[in-house]
Amino acid sequence: MTKIYLIRHTHAEGNACHMMQGFWDGGVTELGKKQAKALEARFRDLPVDAVYASDLYRARYTAAAIAGPHGLSLVTDPELRELNIGPWETRFYANLRQEDPERMHQFRYDPEHFSLPGAETFAQVAERMQRAMERIARRHEGQTVAVVSHGASIRCFLWRACGLPLADVEGLPLMRNTAVTTLAWEDGRFLLIGMNDASHVADLSPARTPDLRHEPLDLWRDARYYKDCYRNAWLAAHGNLDGYFADWYLQAAREHQAADPMAVLKLLDGDEPVGLVDLDTRRGASEGWGWLSLLYLKPEYRNRGLGIQLLARAVFHYRRLGRRVLRLNVAEENAPALAFYRREGFRLAESRPDGLLTLEKSLGGPEE
């Protein structure tokens, strides 16, 4: 008998941003790093003869937590990748639900009938996962193997290999990050021993947060909304309104939007406006960096893990424009903002005499 631990990758950038990942190769979060440490501790004293993973970074990072302490080389296999979501890759859940509600419903609740041009079907993923898992099992007869893959791909495999109903989204749930599913390979077939065991990260679950959607802000009709957001952001940063000129900032935002229609975005929780992102895509264009003029979230939505969803709008917009670095200014005394940006990978680029700090974040891949 061959024993296989099938594990979903740790908490990743796309999970935090509430967006489709698919083949997109993003990084892992600080929470993900802690989860990987907990997974390492869980497997420290368990016998493991080989470790396999999808070749995407979030899976390789997770698998390394098992392979390293056991002195094993990590073997990657692209057939263990997540479902290729094609044109939906890096799209935000809430926007997709508004723009393509029928297919989003199928993706979540009726996966057998999900079909999207340029994307894989769940049945296609089940077939390649079955090939990969059988290949691994036959290669390691009588041994114990850890395999790290992805949420949808693991579900597809269990549906195909163990005869579980894919249509039963409650009985076959999406695996939690680093959750362990245990299988036996015997007499040419897989037997399910245990599924979706995430007890080792019980105290490391991400906070439940709403999916925010975005839309371009009409800076003529909603001029008051923009000025209110900028005014509140200024007060939070400086404690007073010295140097704040509402009409000047509004005109600057209109210029940003004239240069790029997606430069100024209103963020919504359902139909409730909760924040704003303002990008000056002209600034730094010749040097390869992008400028974030404003990131604002209503006070009642702060400290809930939602800031990353706003920041993601800037990050992915500038990545699509081919920029290498994202920059912004933050007031030296604005401790909450500084803590947030540092947590999200920003570092100090310049200290200015006016008390502003220029921070920057690389927009490269997860291994840069």
C-alpha cells in the first residue's frame, strides 16, 4: 500500500485579494508563511519518502516546509497545477459575480456544467490530476508521499478518483489552506482515509471579509464623494487640514482619469461605497514605476483585512501596464498606514523634509 498526503497550498496572495488565481503565479502572505510553519511542525515526525508539488510558487513554498526538514528534494509537476481559469485569471470575485453571474454561479455551485472559453473544465482538471496522482503512486509503491496542489484541482481529483459527487459542494468542499487529505493507493485504485484536515492551523484562519468590487468613479457626478474621501484621508494622516485644497486634488484626479479611465476607482461592498483608489499612471511611466495617489477605506471597514483588496487594484493595474515598482507617500506620523504598507511588502525609498515618507513595493514575481 502507498500512503499519500494530498495538501492544498498555504494562504496566498490571490486568496487575500479575493481574486481568481488559476495558473497565475503569485506569492504567499504573512499568514501563509505562518501556516506553512504549522504544516512543517505537523509533518516533522511523520515518515515521508518523497514530496511533490505543482510548479506554481504557492505550492512549491508549501511543499518546501515538508521536504526541507526531511532532507528531500522537491519534485514539481505542472499537471498538479490549479484549474486554468483563462480570461478570469487575476479578476476579482465580486466584479465577476456582477459581470457574469450565471457562470460564476456554475463555478461555485454547479462545477460539472461550468464552461468558459479559454479555461479548463473541471472534468479536464480531474483527468490530468488523475494521471499525475497515479504516476506518483506507482512510482512510490509501498512508500509515503506528500503532494501539494490546489483547491479546485484537489476537489476535481477526489471527484474522479474516489467517486465523490462534484455536484455536492457541501459534501466535497473547497479544501482549506494547508489542509491534509489522506489517501491509500492499493490494487490500482485510491481509497479516501481522511479529508480536509486543517487542525494544525485552527488558530491561523484568515478573517472572513466581504468581496469588494470596483467601478470607475464619476468625478463630475460624485465629486463630493471624492473630496470627502480625500479630506478624511488627509485628516487621518496629518490631524488637521493645513495644506489641503479640495478642488486642487479633485482636478488632479480628473487629470488622472483623463489619462487612464481606470485610474480612479470606487470600491463597494455590495452597493455600499466603502473606499477609493486613485492612481496617477503618468507619474513614473518613463522610469518604470507606478504612483498610488490615494488609497482610502472608510473607518468602519478598517482593521478587518480589507485594505489588501484596495491595494490589489493598484498592484494589478500597474502590473498590466508593465511597471516594475509601486510607489506612494505616507505621513511619518501615520502609524496605522505605515504598519499596513510594511506588512504588504513596501520598504522606505526616501525620507522627505516635509515629513512624508516615500515607500515602494516591487511588482515582480514572488521570488524576486
